[in-house]
Amino acid sequence: MSSEIADTIAAAVTGLPGVASLHAGMFGEVGTYLPGRRVVGVRVTESSTDIHVCIFADAAVRDTALRIRQAVSGLVTGPVNVTVEDVVGRGRDA
């Protein structure tokens, strides 16, 4: 896996309407480790891609998850698993 793919996925996901931020998972386990840094909320393996997010309270959960899956499916092969970790109000830090 190229190191740029995690950054590309993160940018694509956080640019979608309804997505507040990426989320590292309940125990901080979801991320891609790169030299000197980590891309939280994105885990790419040979068999699948996991995306963990916080969404805004006024966003439709299923529609937002579908948009995430569609955006990421164009960048990777294999299934894209989307987990909504939290729902936040606008104006709050995610």
C-alpha cells in the first residue's frame, strides 16, 4: 500500500457533507501508521478498508455512510466498511 492512499482517503471522506471528522475507534485502534505520523480513522489492508467517522447530528446516517463507501470504493479494491463512532452537533469539536 502506498502511503499516499491513506491521506487521499482521509481527504475524500472529510470533504463529504455530513462528516465531522475521522475517529480512531473506541480504543484508538483504527489508523494507518506512516513514517512519523498516523492517519486516524483509516485502516487499509489487502482484503478491506475500514473507515471510522463522527458525523453531524443533522446528517442522515445511512446516506452519509453510503457516500463515504462510494467515495472510498473508487480509490481501493475490496470491501469498504464504514463505522459511525459518534454523532456531534455542529459547532462542537468532533
